[in-house]
Amino acid sequence: MEMKKVVSSSIRAIGYENGTLQVEFHTKGTYRYYNVPLYVYNELMSSPSLGAYVSQKINPQYKAHKV
């Protein structure tokens, strides 16, 4: 999966492929979220606060595994 570096105090890079969202945090490691719709990824990438979006919209709704 291609990871895109992002400007964020909590997130280093984000990738998306076939419904799988991968988020590399600065301190917590890398997590994969499954069955994430493309529109959610697009909303995340256009959000003014990536960390807040992940905390409020991604974490509560999608299963994650640390990789």
C-alpha cells in the first residue's frame, strides 16, 4: 500500500487501498482499519485535523489491527 506523508502532530502517513485504511502514527505505531469506504478516506484527507478525525470518526466505527 502506498503511504502518503501528511502534516499532522499525531500522524506521519496515511494509505488507502481496497477499503483498507492504514494510518502511521508518530508514537503509537501503524494501524490498519478495515471496510472503510472511499468517502471516509477522502473526508479524512481533507479534514483540518487528521488526528481528531481518526479519533472521532474512524476509531469508533472501524475495526483496527496494529501492524
